Amino acid sequence: MRVLVIEDDTTLGHALQEFLAGQGYAVDWLSAGATVPETLDQQDYDLLLLDLNLPDGSGLDLLKALRASGHQVSVLILTARDALEDRVAGLDAGADDYVTKPFELAELAARVRAFARRRVGQAQPQLEVGPMTFDMVGREVRIRGERVNLSVRELSVLEMLMARAGRVVTKRQIVNSLSAWDADFSENAVEVYIYRLRKRLEGTGVGIQTVRGFGYLLDVEAG
């Protein structure tokens, strides 16, 4: 999942970017609202974390403008404004969730995971493909109960494939979903991670097929 943080506090912006990247998301960060519409026109995001007190205007006005222009990206407001009328105004303006500062990172992570599940139509915090399960909370994969040791990037690629099991996922979709602006992540890197995952999945009954000219498909192997 690709996340855009819009936060003018440098310390918090960096902390959110680092924390969410550690959770396996591709995270970009803007410190003002002026370039947000252009950024969304150039890059698809699954979730915006939006501060309401921005140096160049109101985050609430920005949200209203985004919704008026047709942007459907999910928005989670992060703000110090905790009055009831502020929360109501934020949700009525088109926000999907509202969190007041200060907040615990564990709670934020849980809310972001909820957006990730909603995005793929997954109510439970666990993905299952054949004998393989992916715990979206604990960020671990098990095959027939045995834990599989994977890197953060391998987990992210596998999660994307499992969420779309039985459907083709293109290299470009993987790159767009998992690469932040400052990350060295390309279609060639995708091939490397797919190769590593295939080696991990050998003999498990789950395989990654290459659909030439299109991308990759994760499915239970016949046999």
C-alpha cells in the first residue's frame, strides 16, 4: 500500500515516514498542501494522512477541494483539533477516519491496517492462500504452521500477491504500490524479489506464475 503523509512538523513527518515504511508501506511525505493535487494527479495513493494545520492553508479546505475534483483516495486526518465539531467537520468534508494528536503509533498502525484490509475487501487481519497464511498484524507468514523468514520488502511483495491471489499483478503495479520517491526500487528489483519468493515457496504447494507480457499470479499449485 502506498501512503502520502501531509504534515508540516518535520520531526513528526520523518517519524511517520520511517515508522510506516518499517510496517511495509511505501511512504512519501509533503510538508505543505499546495502540491498535493498535482502529486495525486501524477501518482496513485491508497491512503493520505492529512494534518489540518498546514503552513499554506487549511487541510480541511484542501480535503474539500480534493473531493470536489473527484479524488477518491482514502483520507485519515491527523490533527490536534479534538473538539466534536472539528471531528464532525472533518468526516463531513470527506475524511474516512480522524485521529487526534498526540496518538500512539500502535493505534495508528492498526487504523492503517484497517484501510489496507478494506482496500482488498478483506475483513479479517489474515490472508490465506492454500496452506499459507499472512498475519497482517504481526507481519509474518506461516506455511502449515511453520514461520517463513522474509525481509520487509519480500513480505510486502508477497502480501500484494496474496491479496490478489488468482489474479495477475503487473510489475508496474508492484513498483507503484511499494516504491517511495527516494527508494531505489524498479521493475528489475521486482524480478529479484519474485525469484527469492519462489525459492522460499518451493515444495509448499503455492507458486508464483509468470504471465508473460502481463505480470505475476500467485495460486495453489495443482498436484
